[in-house]
Amino acid sequence: QYVRLMVNKGSVVNRIKVFDHSRAGVAREEVCKNTLLKNNYITRVADYFWSSPAVTAYYVEKAEITQNHMQDLPYTGVSLGWGWDSWLPYAFAGKENKVTNNYFENLMTENFDGGAIYTIGRNTNSFITGNYINECRLPFGAIYLDTASTGFTVEGNAIENVGRYFFANPNYETRLE
């Protein structure tokens, strides 16, 4: 088995389309909106392909990832956002996304450039709050805001048994508490 995922009937993933956005950027009408991933138990995802996060949400608006239990992962639990060039005025920005009240345990067992929660790119008015993170092996942070990660409020997360609690590349619009 490559993926072991138990999904609650309340989980919703909508309007998924794949297209080449390498030159033209992301069309606003192609953005996934109002996505809810709630009350799931996700474990041992990516046993064979270690560079796969348990949950990936690239170009999204109003995505809510909440009350999930993720454990025994070789890489990242939640990867949110995309775009190293998100500081450019024409670049897409995610907005109003939430990663809240999730439980993460025993992550980053094989890879190093990630975290329990990893972000990249602009995400206006987005929140990382109320998460519990235990045993995240890495040189970066359990919560890792990579290049151009802006627009986040990060507060009220409980983190223990990790090498580093938090890591952020330089950014200008993120509030930490």
C-alpha cells in the first residue's frame, strides 16, 4: 500500500484541475476555494516517495485544514501556498486560509527541508493557530515559513520535542505570538 488515509465523510475537496502555470501564472477562476479538510487521521503517507506532504494546498482561498491527526510521516504534515515570486504585483496570493487545531506527531523522519506546517508564498489574512506538534525531526522549524511567506498570523500553537520550534525566511507581513 502506498497511501494509508482514513477520511471522514465530512471532508470536501472541490474543483481540482491541473494545468501548466509556469509562464502565465494562475488564473483566478482556477483557484480552489472554500475547501474543508476536517477530522481525518492521516498516517504513514509517502512511505515509498518520501518527498510527499500528507496535505498539500498550493493556490487556495478559504481553505480550512482543521482537527486532523497526522503522524508517522517522512516529510511535511501540511504544505500551504506556492510561489517564490509572490512578492511581484502580478503574482497570485492565497488568502483567508486556516491551519488550526491539528495534532502532529513524529514527522520529518526522512527529509529535512520542511516542517509539521510548511508555507511558501503570500497568503493574505491566513492563520496557523491552536496546533499541537510533537516530535518533528529537522534542522528547520516545526512551523516553517519559507521564502515570501507573508500574511500569516501564527499564534497559540503547542510545540514540544523538536529541534527548533519556528523558522522563517525574511518576510514583512507575518504576525507571531
